[in-house]
Amino acid sequence: MAASKILIVEDEAHHGQALKQVLEGSGYRVLGPAPDCSAALELIWRERPDIAFVDTHLGSETCEAVLDECDLQDVPVIITSTNVETLPAFCGDRGRVGKPVVLGAIDTAIAQLSA
């Protein structure tokens, strides 16, 4: 999968900016970070990303609506969380990377989407 547009859905600004910096440094066009579900859904509908990195919880809401829309639009998702070992059931068996992000883990997660 040759991804060029990657959506970041993250409510914590420092995590979102760190991920954005890593992805842009690798040559990707980054959409977001979207801090909540409504902003993320708007970007999905308007820009149709190739991949989405989605945090499990966005303030007081979960990311379920974003995951459902990504599934409808065939946008592969990589879950981001500070605890990737115990994700909520609604995350399913999607790829995952821990926060804070590291380049190697991001590259591996993106590569696994192609496998």
C-alpha cells in the first residue's frame, strides 16, 4: 500500500504533533491532528485519507464512530494508545502503535497494512 495522505485523530496536542512530525519527516501528507470525532469525520469525508492513526479515546468520547466510518470508506486504521496491550473491544484486531510514537513502530505498522 502506497500511502500518501495519513489522517491523525488525537486529542492530546503533544502526541498528535509528535506523530505528525514523524510522518511528515517520512514524506507523508498529514491530515490533522483532528482532536475529536466530528473533526475526524469531516476530514475523512472531505479528504479520503489512505491510512488513519486513531486514538482510542478523544476527550470524553470514544473513537467508535471514526472507526466505523473508516471501515465504510475502506480506510485502514492503526490504533494509537499509551497502553496497546489492553485496548477496548471496539478496536478489534487493527494494527496498533504505542504513545509516545517512535519511527520504527510507525513504519512497521504501515508496512503490515500491505502484508
